[in-house]
Amino acid sequence: MSPDLNILPENIFQILFEKSPGSLLIKADTPRFTILAVSDSYLQITATTREAVLGKGFFEAFPEEESHATDERAARNVFTRVIETGEKVDIPTYRYDVYNPATNMREPHFWSCSNVPVTNSDNKIVYILNTVADISGEVKAKETAIESENRLRLATEATGLATWDLNLVNHNFMCSARMAEIFGHPPGTIVTVDSMRGQITPDDMENIIRRSFREAIITGEYLYEVKILWPDGSQHWIKTQGIVLFNQNKQPLRMLGTILDITENKRDEIRKNDFIAMASHELKTPLTSLKAYIQVLTKKTIQSDDPFINNALVKAGNQVNKMSDLIYSFLDLSRLESGKLQLKMQPFDINQLITDTIAETMMINYNHHVDFIPGSAITITADREKIGQVIGNFLGNAIKYSPKDSTITISSRVSDNELQVAVVDEGIGIKRKDQEKLFQRFYRVENEKIKNISGFGIGLYLASEIIQRHKGRIWVESEEDKGSTFYFSLPL
């Protein structure tokens, strides 16, 4: 049903124009460009009134600075180009400051505008329809983003960081110029994912990078250190960390990260580890002799009626055993970080190993109860000595951080074609913020309850590295003041 045109007001087109978004109708009377009509929104965004602009020349109402005379985006040049070419002219961005009555100052504004020629029946241009939009917010946001990006670039350059971005969908890779220098190439060299992987040592690629990538896809974060070989054959070390971005379906889309050259720090660590290894090796011989002398004395005084002598020899033996464990831990740490920690793979019964480890541990610890809940007979192929070291570390920590007369429970079972061993204690527990760092080298929990308990923070780190070299997993579940459960699993 068509509308009754008789009820429409005579000035319907003027009303519609005035309600249109950001519009101005200009007469093509060069050079005055008289303003014939203006919309409400145009008046609002330019902070003016209809009375102040109607019938005025455009540049009377909106004066231009003389410096804009040569700017092709300036209004006079744009209007002239519309009349001369008869074509629409769009200006994506230009600046024109607007007077603010509240501050009595002109404030910077940015605009996007469109200028459309309007012709009469003789195809002569008689009007120009000027439509504008205030894009000050978008421009300022872009400027802020650019400034933030520049600050980030300067910060990364100052710290020696290289940044990179890997698209996990199309495998596009982008990185900062610093990346070439970190990998030993001349400035300007194009670095690709394949070229970087080619410089990473095969052992680190298999045991660190691939494992970290799998974990990052699950956790959304990654952090690792690896050794690389420069084109000149020299060894260097890098540290990379970053995040994974996912879509709404939790599918990984991109990996963003930074890389830092940590070669000097690593070389300092190597020198330190070499010293520790040398000192530990030199201490091992006299300590072995001391242990032998204590064992001989213990046998000779076993019939002694002096309880002090027997007790003192037992305590001396215990301290020697602790020192031996510490020295062997330092030697293992040195071998591990120099890549010389070898695994002697052989089949053995895990339940028997747990039983033997409990017996050895309880010879010098009498104040706790240990319950072993074995699963069915389980034979695994692994390094028996190293896995025993992990179990001994779990058991020793449970004893160290649990109250006297408390119970420690060890269990073994097979699940999803994996062996899983768990050690449960009734100790002080571990805060969530500390659980993520427990397996880092030299990490010690800061807690008043354990300030008098000795330790160097290498036991769990070694345990973690041993399990990872067996392609297994190691983790902890704990709640403060409610005990902890340490797990490791090995593929069968």
C-alpha cells in the first residue's frame, strides 16, 4: 500500500537532510562555496550552530590555515578537484582542529570525508555533498598502538631480545632483525624456522624442543634453553619463552615468543659445574676411606658396652652417607649439564627396586612409617640405578618434610600402558605458586617451617631430568598443611 504523499510536509527533503549523518550541501560557486544546508550531526561534531554557517562561505565558517594551501587534502583543493574532474573525491584521513567553548581552545580532531558532485539537467555541477566522520578516536588509538610497538621494539633491542611470531595454521614465520645476530648470521640475513632448527643440536631438538612444543599446545606457555651451533662451528646457548594463542574452539593459532642469547651465562655455569665436578671427585676418595674406617670401627665395637661409642659411630655413618649422596648428586648434575649423563637401560622389577630403596632409606631413618602398596609384578626397561635415585629422592623428601611418626605411602600401578609410582606424605604441603617451580634447578621453597632444613634444590631437578630422559612424566599434587603426593610415570 503506497503512502499518501499529500500528508508529507513540503520541507521533507530538508528535514531528511538535516537528520542525515554528518552532511553538508555546498554550492559550487568557486571560490566562495556557499553552505546551503547542514545536518544536525555535522553541527554537533564541528561544535557550531546552523545560524553560524548557513549562507556563509565554507571558509568563513571553517577557516583554513595558510599552510594548508599546498595540501591536496585541504578542503579548497578537494572542492576544486571535484568541480574540475566531476568525480567523487574521498579523503581517508585529515586533520582539522575544532574550537571547544568549554576550554576556549581549538582541539585537534581527525576526519574522514567524502565529496560527491551533484549535477543539474545540463550535467553541470551545481552542488557538492560533503559528508564527514570524526575518526579522532581511531587515529589516537592507532598512534597509541604505534607508540607502544615502538617502545616494545626499543625495549627488546636494549635487552638484546629477538621477537618471533609463528602462525600454526599456514606456518608463516616472522622475526625481528636481532634474530640473525643471535644465530650467528650477518645483519639482514633472512632467518627461517628450518634454518634455526638446523642449528639446534639433535639431542636438544628431541628432548627439549619437541617436548616443550607438545606441552605448550596444552598449557599455552613455554620456556626452555637449548644449545645451538653457529655457522663458524662455535657453541652458543639461547633461551626462549612465550605463549600460544588459541581460537574459540581452543585450537592453537599462533606462537609468540622472545629469544635471548645466554651464552655468557651458560659458559659461567659450565665453569662452575666443572669446578663442582672436580671438587666432588676429589672429595669422593677420602670420603670413601672415611666410610670404610667407620664401618671397621663399628664392627670392632659392636660388643662394646659403651652406648655412646655405638651411637656416635651410627650417627657418623649417617652423616657420611648424607655427604656421599650430596657429592654424587653434584657429580650427576655436572654430567647432566655437560651432556655426559648416560643411561644404562636394562629390564628389572620395579616393585623389588622400591622395596630395596625403602630398606636402604629406613636404615638411617627410624622415625617414620612407610607403607608400600605394590601393583602386580611389573618389569620395565630403564636405568635401575637412576630410577632408584628418583624413588630415593621422593622418599627422602617425604621423610624430611613430614612430622615424626607420620606415615608415608608408596604405590606402583600400571595405567594406560604406563608405569606410575606415587609417594604420599602427611607433611607441610606445598603452595600452588611453588609447585610449578619445584623441579627447577636450585629452587628452594621459602617457608618459615622449613628454614632449618638443609638442601641445595638439586634433588628434584635431577629426578625431573632423569624421568624426562626416560621419556616419562613427573609432577606433584599438594595442598598446604595437608601433605603432598609426588608422581612419576614411565612408558612400558
